[in-house]
Amino acid sequence: MRKLFGTDGMRGVAGEYPLDPPTTFAVGVALAKWVTDHHASPEVVIGMDTRESGLSIAESVAGGLASHGVAARFAGLITTPGIAHVTRVGPFAAGVMISASHNPYRDNGIKIIDHSGFKLQDEQEHALERDIFTFLESGSPTSAKPLVVDESLDRQYIEHLAATLPAGLNGLRIVVDGAHGAASFLAPALFERLGAVVDCIGCTPDGQNINLNCGSLHLEGLRARVLETGADAGVAFDGDADRALFVSHSGKIVDGDAVMLVTALPLHACGRLTEVVATVMSNLGLERALRRHGIGLVRTPVGDKYVLQEMLRRGAPLGGEQSGHVIFLDHATTGDGLLTALRVFEAMRVSGKDLDALTSEVETYPQRLVNVRVKSKRPLEELTQANREIRTAEAEFGDAGRIVVRFSGTEPLARVMVEGPELSRVEHFAHSIAAAIQAELGE
């Protein structure tokens, strides 16, 4: 079991273990050892979002790298997919992103990306952890290394994104909610460069307001602004801008499922796509809408890493999550909120339709998620009562509903998701299945 790295890098409260100065310096030491073992002239690129703790963590990691002869270039404020891009196309053995995504400002994290632009494999993170603990046990001194921003790096990323939409966005009226995070300056710059008329909210970061009542977790402000201004659409990002959610001209919320339908159809029309990869949490409405166009839906466990693995295995160009984390493999190696926005706006311009019309086919089925705190994680097939309730629900819903029961990978929780055509029956079965699990495994 990995002790420091979770499903999306290291994460915690800034200044506390494992984001304290000795451990973040040790991350740099361990990363330096790994890249020098695999690259003749290693160099690492570091970026961060807008949290007030970002610079000190970045300079601590850079200090660890420098102590073992590895240079670091600093991109300053940039998105996670931006770091993935410059790592892949630049002379970098690895990239480091300092961010805790959608978490509050007190949290932060460290994501490491290898030269391919993909996040590290589990075995690579295991090796890094061993070297981190070895360094910490040695009691060696640590010191931060001051960093100076290389502004060419985020410009390079914006150039790459703009090149994917040569027709531009002339005259499109967009409201951007940057979550006071990594997209605060990059998103308006990109869209305005392409000719859009941009109105910004959540684009004045102060180090402590990232994700605070704004961004992709709080769409009410974006919706109100779109309705107030009569904009063509609104887009909201999370703290590190690897996901995007949208609001239509009429105020309709457009989630990752609807985005996958909107962006799948043009790819299918030109023969590039036969199936979309999504997780078990994607709504049955997406599956049925895709099926009407002859497009299959392949489901994976929850987590963008599983979506990406299946996309690579199948050669599928499009996949993602309901949360707005969408991957376009023709252009990127990870979910990218700015790229997602370009693909959605492109679909609007090419089709001449607004988001209401483009997403009208997605009938969102009622869905309920219930968490049950458990004492142990016994195999689900051993739970007699729970399986009886699941079979009853499946018999009633037939192919018009879904039941997904799984254990959390990080908490002592069983998660029960029920989806179907009628909210009352969905809620009934979600709670009956949860109660059965509570009786068999609950605290």
C-alpha cells in the first residue's frame, strides 16, 4: 500500500505532514534520484495553482531537486493539464504540479507527471515513497531554492490550445468562472485570443479564495451571471482546471455526461469514434442517447485513471466523468477544462445550435448516492441481505435503471448508487440497500 500517494498524487493540509518542508524537500530528492536514473540530462518543470502555500512548496521541492543536481524550471501559475503538456513537449524528464484541485485553500498537493505527459504508475510512486522515507530517516538538512517564473511555458500551452481551434470563437459571448484558481488568467486570455467576448467571475485570486463559493462545485453564481447578461454560455473550472462544467443560455446546467454526448457526435460523424469511455457513475441517460446514434458506452470504476487506462487499451479518443473531467486523447494526455471548453464551443459554432439544443437528447435519470460507514470491507457477494435488496431493485427496474455498490478506496465507506426513472423508487431502493449493508457491515 502506498502511504503518501493517493489516486491523484499527494494531498493534505499545507505545512503539515506530508506537506511539511522536510517531506516536500524529500519529494524533490526522491524525484531527482528517479529522473537521473532514467535521463542523461534531467530537468523538471514545476507549476502551481493560486493557493498561498504553493510557492513555498514549489521552492521546497526545487531545493530537493537541486541538492541532487537536477535543475527546475518554474511555470508559475498554470493548470495541471498545462504542466502535463509542457512536460510532454519540452525537454523535461518530469513535471510537478502543486495543487489540491477542488479542495479549500488550506489544502495543497503534489502531482508528478512523467515525460510522456501521463501521471506516474503505481510502481513508480512506490519507488519514490521508499526514497522519500529513506531521506527523512537520514535526518539530512533541507533548504528551499528560490524560483523565478519562466513565462514562456504557459504561453506555449495557450498556443497549443489555440491551435486546436483555428476557426476561432469570433463573437461568442462567454461567462468564465475561474474558481479564483489556475484558470483565472489563462482562460480569459485563451478565449479572447480566439475572438470571444469574455465576462469573468471568480478570476481575482488572493491566495485564500480558490474554490470558495465559486467554480465547478458552486455553479449558482455562474448561472445567475449568464442569465443576467444573456451570454451564449458559461463555463466553470475547478482549482487546477482539469475539469469544466457549463451553463446554457437558458440557465441549464450541463455536466460531464452531456459534454461527452456533445463532443462525441462530431467525432462519430467523421469516423473517429465508435464508443465513449465513462465511469459507472455516468447517467443512464447518456448511455441511451449515445446508443441512438450507434455509439457504445464502456464503463470503468470511478476515477480518471481508470477511464484513461481503458481509453488507451481500446484506442478510444474520448472519455470522462460526470464531474466534468473529460479526456480528448487526440489533443491531451489528461483531462483539461480549457480544452473541454474549446470542444464544446466548437460544437456550438459548427452546428449553429446552443447548448440547450445540443444537450436536449440527454434525459437525466434520477440518481441517489448513499454512503454507509462500515467496520470492514467484506466481499459484496457475501452480503446476503444487501444482495437480496439489490436483486429486488434490479428486477423492478429492468434495463431502465442501475444499481452500483462499491467500497470507497480511501475511507471506511460503502457507496450505494441507484438510478431509475422514478425518484421515489430510486430513493426507496437506495435506502433499503444501504440499510441492509448497515445491518451487515455497519459500525
